[in-house]
Amino acid sequence: MAAVLEVDRLDAFYGGFQALFEMSLSVDEGEIVAVVGANGAGKSTLLRTIAGLMKADPGQIRLDGSPIGGDRPERITRKGVTMVPEGRRIFPSLSIEENLVMGGYVGRAGKWDLDRIYDLFPVLKERRRSPGTILSGGQQQMLAIARGLMANPRLLLLDEISLGLAPVVVKRLYSVIPQLRDAGVSLLIVEQDVAQALAAADRIYCLLRGRVSLEARSEDINHQDLVAAYFGVQ
Amino acid sequence: MTTVEHRVELGTRTSRALGVVSALLIGVLVLLPFVVERSFLVSLTELMILIALGQLWNLLAGYSGIFSFGQQAYVGIGAYATFALADLVGLNIWLAIALSGVVALVIAYSTAFLIFRLEGGYFAVATWVVAETFRLLVKNNDRLNPGGTPQPLRTLASLGPDRFQIIYWLAVAVGLGSVILTLVFLRSRWGLALSAIRDDEETAAASGIDVHRVKMRVYLLVAAMTGLTGSVYLLNNVSIDPDSYFSIGLTAQMVVVVVVGGLGTVEGPIVGALIYFLLDENLSVLGTWWFITLGVLLIVLLLVAPRGVWGTIQARTGLRLFPTQRRLIVGENRSVHDGPTDDIRSEAEWTRE
Amino acid sequence: MFAAGLALVFGVMKIINLVHGDFIILSAYLTLVLVEMTSISPLLLTPLVMVLMGFFGYLIQRGILNFTLGSGILIPLVVTFAMSLVIQNVLLEVFTADTQGLDAGAIELSSVTLPLGVTVGWFPLLTFAFAVVVLGALQIVIGKTGLGRSFRAISDDNEMASLMGIRTRHVFGMAMAIALMVTAVGGVILGIRTQFDPAMGPTRLIYAFETVVIGGIGSLWGTLVGGIVLGIAQGVGAFFDPSWRELAGNLVFLAVLAWRPRGLLARRQT
């Protein structure tokens, strides 16, 4: 299977502070890859850089082989990488439907349109003319994911979708994920909840202080290794 | 009248060397009146006033994040306070000068609660409106502005025949004073609070810093000092009128001086004042074309080098004449910097566009 | 009576102008030039002025102002200030400091009698109608069109909007263009209503700003209300003494600030 996304020795900086050190990872077509790690390990930084919100050299990030590092965020979205950001970030001045329409703004052709989204997330259809802010946390997360899908991405980046949500809600969210993969979307998921990540993903990367400390298929993972990689215990 | 503090403790090698040079420079400044002619002295006085205004505005905008377009209110208030107290009420002129700062402080205190309800650009224009209000109030007042004509400060003569020198020294005091005030403030715990607030206001508040109180303190201090400067401005200009002394043009000068020199640096306003002063002396004969050129230059400068002349130099070389950074030396070769960040573009460097 | 008429007129001039006092004056001068070139009544020229100013606004935004974003509020503030300086002085050079006026013909002087025996000038009435129409149009653009949606999205969350693929630079340009188009209408009306000269910009800016704050930041109809309130205040002040006009306006502004800092019609949104 070909790689949809390749990250090749990526460095990332916040001003003078280096957050990522020569990070390399990949996502194959149809894969669900999870990234875990303690706070500050660089998980969100990684996603943000891939999405174009932070600087990178062109060759350091490649989509289907062509370099996208350093491109403007809207170009990256147009090329097929969509980010569902941490904290959901629904537009409060827009209705639910308008939020979805905004998601599709980039105009990529594909299967995902309003009807299909509403089939997948019926609760969004009920209240589609209301402002997004009336939804509960879990529903807002659904809206954020749905909005991301409207862009018909090849690769969907999910940043901490479980944040602030009850476990039951999180489970419901994650039940949708396989359906996305079946529809042809590859996924790169950053997740605080390691157990959930292991359950959902094919492969896992663990980050520690800006570097990859462990990479394995989730079924092959050894619990002790993971703990060591997560916390950096020698 | 003027005392010079040694800024040795947190100094870098460069600044320590410069400390000596500055002491010499100040000595020269003080002794200048005895060797140069009067017109030069008057020009220098103007320069000193400009430096003072610039420093003070920088303390507000560059270090505290308070963008006021109404500082001219305090220039006018200080000047009119001196005028009223000396000419109209009959106080000793020295007293009148000293009290100008107090009057400015009191008035700043009473208007502050109003304008601090707004933020950002709205705050800026609100301060402008307040200044305009004062201008109009004074303009319509028959005692302060009889007949609408500029009033001379009659008691100026009581300063004696050496008054040009005295005014000059006062201006030097005010100019130096504002630099020193900035330095002292930044190195105090209030300064630390300021840099914390600038970095992240919410976290600062959560850490127990009373954000409002710190900002107020800076604002009031600057207002008082600006009032004093206004007083000196009057002394140098002899006559007073509401339109000139409450003019938005004064803020314009402050902004240009600070931005050209370098926002958020102590050296910046000094450099900016010098540049502006030289340009103005030589080019203002061009009239409207001078303003047009100035405007265009400003725009270009801001797009190309938003840190200002000194700011850009400092960013490239790390040169600091006045040390305001606190350096924590950990082990032999590593030091961690903490202190007012002079980097106004730091946010823009994280993300694009 | 007199004050009410003034209020109607001031209502328009302020709402149409948010941060571009000098752009209003520029519009007035532009109209002057066009009138001289074509001899058409200024009111009829309004659409043309709008289009020209719209282009101008787009160019300015993309050419200059877009580069000032993201570095805090000071730089855009100083840049617009510098632009104000340049525009005022260029106008001064080209047109001199003499006051000018636009002539709209008989409509300026005629009046109409409403029921209840109140006589209102045609022109102020027309101005008010213009204001309402423009505001209404603006509401529709923001609420119903794709562009308006982009405006709202960007003002909510700039970063997310750009992630969605919105060409923020272009949208900013359009926002400025529309703002200036609206401003242009104000400029034409100003030119007809009073004499104008290059230095009037900053005062217009202050009025506009006061209008926005009084009416409520973030509420379009609030700006209309604000304009009316300000107009009345200024009219009352001028009634007592012509030189009190501005002062009265300022005092009312400060009073509203003290009593209801969010403005009279404020929305909870930033």
C-alpha cells in the first residue's frame, strides 16, 4: 500500500524553542494511525505543522509523494489534508449547516456532501439552522468532524477529539471512525486516551519530548514498552 | 537637581562600559548651556521634551500594552495647570511647575475608570475623545482662553535672566527622568508583572497579579510625568493655547518617535526622537510634502522593519545599552533570559500570514 | 425640530463610516472631480463613486494593510494614521485648503410636510432612507451571502477559516472594498450637505467612532441608533452655542461609556 502521508525528519520551532526533532512518520492509504504522548511531547505541534499552520521545509512533509511542507493552510486543505482542530472551534456566528458548508468551501470533489453527512450524523440535521453553540460537547465534536469531512479529504487529522468529553460520548465518537476509513479516508489521530487510541488505530506512534519514542502496530504493542516510551523511563 | 543612578547589578559588559560613557554624556549635557548659544539650547530643549514624551508613550504602549492616543490631554493639562496656578492664581512658578504633575495625576485617576472599559483600538480612540473634550472645555473657558487668543506665560520672567538655561536643565531632567523612570519601573517587581501580563494576561491574573492595578499604576505614573513635561513645554514655548497643547499632533509625534526608534526598547525612543528631530528641522519647510513623505516613509518602515531602527539593530545583534533583561545564570555557560520581550512580532513568527 | 433634522443627517454620515474619516472626504473630492468632468448631478454619480472607492479599498487592503496583520494592533493603527496623513496632505496639495461643496440642485432646499404638521427637509429624509437601505443591504450581505458567511467565519476564528480554504487575503480586501463603498455614499452626502476641506477627516472619524460605541460594538442597527443619538446630542449642543456641538457629542459619548459601556444595543459577541 502506498503512503498517503510521509513526514520526513521534520523540525518545528516556536520562536527559539524547538518542539520537534527530526520527526519521521507515515500514514498508508486506508490506515488509521494514532499519535500518543504526554503533554508537551509535540503531538499537536505535529498536526499543526502538517496542516500548514506552522513553518516547515517543503520536502519534510509529503502527500502522495509531493511536497506540501510549508504550504499555506488553505492550499493544504485543497490538496486533501483536512484538520479537525483541538477544541473543536466551531464558528459561533454560523449555523450548523453554515459551518458544514464552510467545511466544503474548498471545493474538492468527492462523496461527502450535506446529505451523506446528515445520514452519518442525524442529530446535526435536526438542528441544522441553529447556531453551533447550542450543541453539547460531544455533538460539537461530531460537527467538527463532519465539517472536516465536507472537504472530502484524503487524510483527516483529528486533534484530541476526546478532550473534555465523557467516556461514553468518546466511545460513540470513535464508533464513527471505522466508517470513515471504509469510505476511503485515511486518518491521523492525536489522542490523550491511550486505551482508546490503541483500540481505534492500526498503528501507533508514541512521542516524547519532540521525538518518536516508539512505533508499532497496535496489536503488537507491549504494555511495558509503551509506558517506557510514554514517560521516558530508562 | 539631577542625580544619576548606577545601573550596575543587572548590567551586561556593554552596558557597564556604556554606563561610564553615559555618565560622561550626561555631564556634557548639563554643562552645555555654558558653551552653546541660545537658539541651539532651545532646539535641544525641544529634543529633550520629545525624548521624554516618546519614552513615556513607550512605557505605556511598548511595555504595558496600553495604546493611548490621548496623552496630549496630560500635556495640555500640565501646561494649563502651571499657567493657571502661576499667572491666574499667583503661586510661585516653581510650585506651579511641580504641581502640574499632581494635577495631571488627579485628572488621570478620574478619567481612567471610564476609558479602561474599552480595549484595543476602541480604547485608543476613546482616549483621543477624552483629550478632545478637554481641548474643547478649555477652549470655551473664558479664564483659561480669553478671546480665543494664545496666552503668554507672564510669570516666566520670574525665573530670572538665566531662564533659558533653567528651562533647558528642566527639560534634560524630564528627558532623563523618563528614561530612568522606565528603567526603574522595568527592573522593579512591577516591571516583572508587566512582562508577565504582556506574555499572557490570563495566566498572569491567575498567578495572583492584579492586572488592573498594575496597568493603572503605569498609566497614572506616565500621566503625571507627561503633565510635568507639558509644563516644561509651556516654559519653552512661552505662550499657551488649547489647540496646540491638546493637539492630536502631539500623540502623532510620540507614536512616530517610538515606532521609528523601536517599540518596546528603552533606547528606541531616544534614537527615534533624534531621527525625527533632525528630519523635522531640515524638512518641515517643505510643508505638505514633508507630511506626505513622512507618511509614506512611515508606511514603508512599518512594513519592512516594524521593530523600528533600534529595534531591528537590537534583534540582529542583541545589543542592549540599557539592560532590562533579568538573567539567570545556571551553571557556567547557560543563562535563561527573562524579562520584557521586545519582540512585537513574536506571534507572527509562529504562524504564517 | 432643527435638531431632529440634524439627527437624521448625522445618522447617515456616521454609520457609513467606521474607521475611515479621510476616506469620506476623499469620496467627496472624488465626486467633485467627477461632477466637473461629467456635469452629472452628484446624487446620480453615487454608484460610480461607490465602485471607484470600492476598487481603491480593495487595493489598499491587499497592497498595504494585509501585510500589517498579525503583529498586534499598533502597526495597523499607525499605518492607517500615516495613510490619513498622506491623504490629507495630497488633497491639500491638489485642491488647496479652500472649502468646496457639491450641488445637488433643488432637492437640497425643498421640504415636505408630514402629518402632525411637522416639516422635514427632503434631503435629510432622503439621507435617512439611504442609511436604512444601505444598512439593510449590508445585513443581507452578511447574513445570506457566501461572502458574508466568510466574513463571519473569519471574524470568529481567523485560523480555522483559513484552514477551511477561505482565501483570507482576498476576503479582507472585499471587506474593505464594501466598507469603502458604503463610506462613499456618506461622502457624497457630506459633500452635498456641507462645505468640505481636506482637514475634516479626523473629526468625522471621531464621530463615527462615537457612533459605533454609543450604539453598541458589533451591532449594525446599533450604529444607526448611535448616529441618531449623537446627532441629537450635537444638535442640542449647537442649539445653545455653535462651538458646543462637538463637546456635547463627546460628553454624551463619555456618559454612555460610563453608564453602559457595551453600548445601547450591544450584542454579546466580540
